[in-house]
Amino acid sequence: MEPDVIAVEGTDTFGLLLTYANGEQRLYDMSPMLQYAYFAPLRDIDFFKKNAHPAYGTVSWGNRIDIAPEELYHNSTRLNYNK
């Protein structure tokens, strides 16, 4: 089971800077997912950045848009290596 996302920040390149409950910080590239209709509202960079928030251990943008926590964790790059 993956740790919960406790903080998220959207970047100008459709990245997600993720902070997990275990202290890990990871970067997820959301841009490949934007080709799918489900994620179409996120193509607006302002909406993407301003509305990303942690919810139920993952990231949500409201309006029923979220992403599987397994996808975020296993397909992101770890940024801190102090643990």
C-alpha cells in the first residue's frame, strides 16, 4: 500500500510535486494523461495548478477528477533520498 499524499503543487509543465505522509517527495508528469477525455479539464494550466489538492490519499481537482494513488506513486520520480 502506498503512503498518502499530504501536499501537492502543480507545476507549469503539468507536473505534480507530491509530498507523502512518510516524508517522501516525488514528481509526477501528468502530461501523458491529458490525452484522455477524463482529464480534459486539466489541460487548462491555471485550473490544473490552482485546483490540485490532496484528498483521500491521492490528488483531486474536484468535479470528480482524481488519479489513482498507485499511478502517482509507482510512476513518479523520487526527489529526496534522505530516507
